[in-house]
Amino acid sequence: MEKVVYKEELCGRIAVVKEMDMPFGRYYTGYIEILHKDPFSWRNHVEMGKELFFRLVG
């Protein structure tokens, strides 16, 4: 199970922190939006389909 515990726009990017409650324990994970204007080396690390993440996070 996951729950968004923090979401804010910072410097034109969306930053999100999620609390993950998994069978092996609870932990936090964070994401920062990568923009199309960012260097290709950054965008190259984004997996296919992950760009939709920030549109889907409520």
C-alpha cells in the first residue's frame, strides 16, 4: 500500500514523497519531475511510461 505524504511544486517541478507500507516493512520514497527541457542524459534515465506518474498522482 502507498500513500502520498508530501506533494509540492518546487522550481517548476513537482516533488512527491510516498509512504510505502509493504510486507517487509514501511519506508519512504521520493520523486522529482523530469521536464522535456532537461538534459537528455537526465531524460534518458526515465523509464517508458514513468512520465505519466506526475499526472496520475493526486
